[in-house]
Amino acid sequence: MEIYLVGGAVRDKLLGLPVRERDWVVVGATPQQMLDLGYKPVGKDFPVFLHPETGEEYALARTERKTGPGYTGFAFHAAPDVTLEEDLRRRDLTINAMAEDAAGNLIDPFNGREDLDAGLLRHVSSAFAEDPVRILRLARFKARFGKWGFKVAHGTHALMKRMVASGEVDALVPERVWAETLKALGEDRPGEFFDVLRRCGALAHVFPELDRLFGVEQPAHAHPEIDTGVHCLLVLEQAARLSPDPRVRFAALVHDLGKGETPADELPRHIGHEARSVELIETMCARLKIPNEYRDLARLVARHHTQCHRALELRPASVQDLFDSLDVFRRPERLELFLLACEADHRGRAGRADAPYPQADYLRAAFAAAAAINARELVAQGLTGPAVGERLREKRIVAIREVKTGFV
């Protein structure tokens, strides 16, 4: 029995990054031997075990054979005669197909170290094309390592395009698409995830609502970048600068989906795109089974971001209406998420990455003043029933008006 550290732990160690998870491959062992040593079985399709003390995953070396479409269509073979190189050959990228033995020696049969030094994301073998999830994984690694100049190898890009053309990517299931997307949203450059998918043609199959935005014109005076798809990726980039929260980043990305359905005779204007965006967000979230907390914030940003941009022009009563629509008196934590996404939209335009956004400071101050007035005080004054709500609204509008005088 020989045990090797494999995959991401080896890669990150070579990059000088913190190793958060360690995975191990066991060569020359049987499931019964693992059980006899106290390992706990967890694998359903192939033998994977948890170490009795560390809880880390130990998988028996295995090979796989394509038996059907999608990422579940595989038959696995795990046996003592499967070699380490055979196990590594089935992995997605060369930088993930390296191993380290007990003495710390690097085993690198597919030149992963060379690709790591060159900043290349390259497939290990033609077996890459058998699993459409690998397109999503590669795009996610581009989002993670893009800040260091990592690029997709030409041959790998061509292979992904062939996978899309063959229909393999259509076998992706919603849960796996969202799982990989969520991880990508947490990376340093999440926009690169969607850029990779678009360049190989997968975006049109996985996120057609986003793909339709590219090539859609916007008014040049407000959007020097003109292209709506480019704008949305710039907004996502700004959201990543402003907040680590994936809900903010997702809302920023999808806030303008409705512009992809603007009638051609209305371009470059996008009248009513806010309502269309809300509908498309609901459709996308239902199809991909995206959690409600992501959908709800995205809907609010899509519907109200233009009001946020005009906050200093709004009447105090309209600001109060905005707060009510956001339901921030009951859910005050929502306001900051909303404002961050709107600020990302404001800055996500060519040449305006550092543009000031006083609207956010105004709305924060206005909300603090309005929220300081509560219904209990009015009830204590003898008001009852609808009169409490009416008077509460009046006093909050007065408070907002007083705050506004300091911003205009």
C-alpha cells in the first residue's frame, strides 16, 4: 500500500498558497484493507474513505470509463493493480494531476509543474471531453488564478468548443451548474468565469439570459463601454472589489438582464428594462434552482437600481417608498447589500471604476434617521390603528428631508 498527496493540495503548495484541504490516493490496497485499518467508507460510486483521526479523504486509485452523457455517465474501476499514473490521467487539468509521495517527492507525469510555471490551464487527456462539469471547473480556476495571468491553453479551448458543439454541455444539471457558479462568485476575478464560458460557447447554453446581453447597445454618454454584456462583467468586477458577499456579486451580475430583450427599435435606450430584468431573474433562478436569498436581492437590485442612482433627486416621500419596497425596516441588513450592488453598477463602466457614489451615503444616513423613529413612541402618545402607520410615515419623511439638506 502506497499513499500519495494529490490534486489541489500539491498545486497550492507549489504556488505558495495556503493548503486548505488535502486529498490522498491509495495505491495497491483493497476496500477491506482500508476498513481493517479503521478508515470509514463514504464513497457511493467508488471507494473513498475518511481517515479515522484526521477525517481527510483517502480514495483508492481508480480508472473510469464513459458509459453515458453528462458527468454521472461513468463506470469506475478501483483495484490494487491501478497505478498512480492511471489515476492521475483521469483528472481534469495538468496542474491538478500532480502527486507527492511520503518523502515529499513530486510525481508529475503530465508536466503540471511546467504548466503551473507557465500559467496554463491545460487538459490532461481527451477524457476531459467526457465530463461537461470540467468546463465549469476550468472556468472557475481561471477566475481564481486569472490575477496571476493564467490563460486557457489553445488546445483546451478548442476542445471545450467541440464539447459545446456536440451537445455534451447540455447534460449539465442545475445543481452542479449553481455549485460551480457559487464557487466562482467567491473568487478574486469572478467575471473571468463567465468570460471563459462565453468564449467557448457554453454561456449560451448555461446562462442564455447573460449571453444575450453581449452585443446589445447602450447610450454611449452613460455607458462608454456601450456593450451591455461588457458592462455587466465590469459591474461584477466592481462588486468583487466592494464586497466578498456572493449575493452582492450575483445581484450585480444579473441586474440588467432585461436589456437583452429590449426591442430593436428602442435601442440604444432600454425603457422598462427593470421589470423585464426581474422576470428573467426569476426564470433563471427557477431553472438553476438558485437559493431564494440570491434571487430576492437580485430582484430588488434589478427593480430599484435606477432609483438608487437618482436618490439625491428623489422627494423624501419617494425615498421612504424605496425603503418600504426594500423592506429594510424589517430587514435592515438588506440595505447595505443593495447599496453595494448599486454602487458596483455605477462604477462598472469604462473609465469610471473609481467614480464617487454619494447616493449610497445619503441613503444610509436617511435610513438611519428614519429607522430611529419607531411605532412604540406613537402608541405611547395615544395613537391607534391605521393612524400609527400614517403618522410613522409622516415623521420618517420629515427625518429624511432633514438628512437631505446636508447632501444637496
